[in-house]
Amino acid sequence: MPTITLNDETVELPAEATVADAVTHTTGRELRPDGSPTDGRRLGVAVALDAAVVPRSSWAVTTIQDGQSLEIVTAVQGG
């Protein structure tokens, strides 16, 4: 199981975990293979793996390796 840094916290994920798995873990929302939420609502999330943005279309196929750093940022409305 890879141990990663997820939003500045140490987290252990299942073997072969993908970025989509980490987003589901963080948001509590299931995702389709294209990265859209199964509930049909907007997700408002951006992801960077080792400081490189991961396009939503690649979330399901981008595996996370031990020691990597993942930042999941959620958009909020307001000022």
C-alpha cells in the first residue's frame, strides 16, 4: 500500500490506487471513469500530483506511487 502526502497529511491508500480513488476518498463522492461525479452535481476539484496538474480525463488511469505528494483543491463560491 502506498503511503503518500495528501493535502499535507500522511495517508495510506490501497495498492494500485489512482488519482480518482484519492478524490473519492477526499470528497466522499463516487466518480465515473471520465472524472465526473456519479451524482450529476458539479465537483469543483483540481488535482496536482507532485506539483503537476492532472487533467480530470486522466484521473482514473493515473496511479499513485509510494512517497508521492497529492494536492486536491476544492473550489468555493464567495469572496
